Amino acid sequence: MTVAVPQALSADPIDLSACHARLHLAVRQGACSAAAFAVARARGPVHCVTAGRTSRVSLTGPGGRWQPMPGTPIGPGTRFDLASLTKPIATTTLLAQAVAAGHIDLSAPLQHYLADARGTPCGQFRVRDLLCHTSGWPAWLDYFAATTGFASHQRLAEVRHLVLTTQPVAETGVQAVYSDLGFMALGWMLEATAGQPLSDLFARQIAKPLNIHVGYRPMAAVQPLEPLVATEIWSPRCSDGLPLQGVVHDDNCAALGGVAGHAGLFGAAHDVAVWAQQWLSAHAGDPVSLGLDPSLVRAWTAAAGVAGSNWRHGWDSPTQPGSTAGSLAPADSFGHLGFTGTSVWLAPSADVAAVLLTNRVHPDRSATGPIKTFRLEMYDLLWTAVAHPPVR
């Protein structure tokens, strides 16, 4: 089932009252301790609703049980671990800029830009295959555990070596296999092409033009602008019983020092929505601060890497039934999920960009049912509100 959405709704308000109520219900029912939902048109302000606190437990009590120690109330500026939203926000956006500027060719092999990929299994992967998850590389391998004995400066080099020498598990360019490895390699390629660290590239080319407080390694700041939402009490990294907070949740990104092409960004729902507006506006043909090319944006968000794949160029698309964008998502929607409980979906035909951030892995990752139900209902409430604007 789909909702018929009228065109050019930039002037129509969106009633988020039902979304706000559902957000508070999710927190009360324990799907997460913190949740933020931000919605924007291509033009106009970002509207954000929030619920919950930065954490609900922080220390282990007698017998290894968690004891209540609630954090601080969250607001529109509270930053979450964005997890795999790093892929579209940082890597895909930086790559779109580089391709539009003629610095990178999607049809070129990775080894053309990344010297240490030469002679490795990934050297001949086309940039496009990495971006569309059609390289054949596996989704994930535990490089964190494989490199625990290395000093920090050696660990980065060892993880990189292990990734680039990992054999594909499927034939390249034939089927889609979602892969963190591909985006790790794209991040290194961007660094090699620009001659700058990925964190600096992101800060200069995305965060600064948009004036948003999104970035890598937030604890490196002298004074955090807002509290950071806690994620998991993950025993291999949390021997003191404290949850990860302001430190990247993704283990492989942590092994890389907190900066990678597949994970590592932290940001607030409001600021992520400001970034999403750039893609929505560019899709509509408007000039944007990030210099995104409208024809490239339309092509990347519509074209699959291989026939039958729901993966676009750095983006996911709705697949029914059971799409994470909800059952009522417009057919032209594109978006992405993050493991920590984050998601973003854009629908050009509805002129809407929406960001849902939660810490569903706090205090652990075991419960997956509540976040799935919550996410589907939230997005369907949004699509319904967009299709039926309030009478003015």
C-alpha cells in the first residue's frame, strides 16, 4: 500500500503531533532511552521533536545487573552516534562532490586512486561497485578482535591491510552484498585523492558550509556543545561497567581511531536534517551549499548497482513488505539505517526529509523487536501527515 502524495508541498505544514506522541511512547516502553525526530522540506526550517534522556543505566550493580542512573534530558542539539549514517552523510556526499568536480571516475578501479590496493583482491573493484555494494566483499569482519595486540598507531595500518587483502565472497558486479568494507575503502580513497584526513575533509566540505555540529570524535572537543547519548555497555570495551558515550560504538571504526568511511560520525537530529535538505533540494534542481549536482543526485538515488538490488549509489530504497521506511513510503524514497538505531529517509515526491535517531543499543543490543515496530510506525505516521496536511 502506498499513499498518494501531492507534488510541491513546500508551503504545506506537517503536523508532527502523532509522531511526538509515538516518540514518547517508545521511550516509556523501553525501545530506547533517547529519541529525536527531525523533519524538513527542501526549503524552510527544520522541525524537531525529542524524548528521553542520554542514558538509563550506567553502572553494573551486584551480580552484574544494571542499576538505574538516568542521564540528562535530551533536546534538538543532543548528539547521537550516527553509525552507518556516516556512509551517506560523509562518504557518499564527499564522493558526489569529487565526482562532480571530475576528481574521481566511478568506472575506474580502486587501485587507480589507492596505491596500497594494487595487487590486492580489491584492486580491480570499480569505485561504483564499492558505492553500490556490488563489489562482492563481505558485510563485516571482526578486525577489532583480530588487532587487539597492536599499538594504536600500528593498529590502523594493520586493519587497513586486513581489509584490503580480504577476499570477496561473491562475484563482483553481479549481486548486491551490503559491505562495510567497501565504505572503509572509499574513505581511504577520498583521503588519498584529497591528501587530507577524512575527518578534516568532512569538517571543511560539509560541516562548515552548513554550520552543523556533526563530526568525528566528539570527545576531542575541549567543551562538548551538548550532552552525548550513551550507547552500549559492551563487555569487550566496557570493563568498568560504563556505557560507550561519545566514543564510537562500531568496533572496527574504534580500531581505526574513530574515523572511517563506514561509521564514526556523531550528530544531532536537527543538524542531520539540515544535511538531508541539501540532497532533497539538489534533487529538486535547487542550488545548494554543498554544490551537489542535481542530475548526479537524481541518478544516484534512483539507479541500482545491479538489476534487482534495492541499493542505489550510497543509498538504500524501500522494499515492501516490511521496509524500514514504513509501509506507506513514497516509491521514490531513499535513505539509510545505522546499527545504533539511527535512520534517515527522503521522499522527493513528498518534498520531505526525515531523520529518526535513537540509542536502541543501550544498554545492550539484544532487543530488536521494539525499535523495528517503532521505526515503521513513526515513518508511516509521517507519510500520513504529509499526505493529509492540516487545514489552515
